[in-house]
Amino acid sequence: MAFTSKHRMARISPTKARPVIDMIRGKSVEEASVILQMSKRRAAVLIKAVLDAAVANADQAEANVRRLVVTQATVDSGPTMKRFQPKDRGRAHSILKRTSHITVAVDTK
């Protein structure tokens, strides 16, 4: 039985979070946690929180936490907030503030 945790509307671009999530897919929970702690990317903090929540869900259901493996880890794009930056001569440039939906599922080996 897989234990899933999600962080919806995370204020980070999916293209910045996907390389970090690719590093932990298929790894054991302990190894994935160490990888995320040592990573310098900002997405690692958000993904580690989601991973810890999935492990807590598994622990709540009395699963063996030592044997957990990251089975599914995805970053999907969420809604985009559209803002405008005023420029010279009355022009405006659009700014797209992208969000992500981070999903991590763990299961026993």
C-alpha cells in the first residue's frame, strides 16, 4: 500500500523543482532524505517536507519505516499568477509567477 503526500500550489517553478525530484525517485527514504538535506537548491526544502509528510503517513498506518522506498515522485504545473511590470513609454511586460503541485508516494520494498 502506497502512502502519498502532496504540496499543492508550491511557489516554485516546475522546471526548477523537477531536477531535484528526479534525484530521489526510486531511492530509499533514508537516502532520499540525505540527498535533499545536502542539496543547495531551494526546491529541496519543499520536497523534503512532502517526503517527511509521506513517511509520517506511513508511520501513522504502522508500516515499517526502515523499508520504505520512494515509488512515485512528480512535479506538475499548477496555476500561474499573471503580473505586469510597468516599462518605459507606457508599456507593460508580463511576469508569470508559476506554481507547482509536488507529489511524493512511498511504499515498502
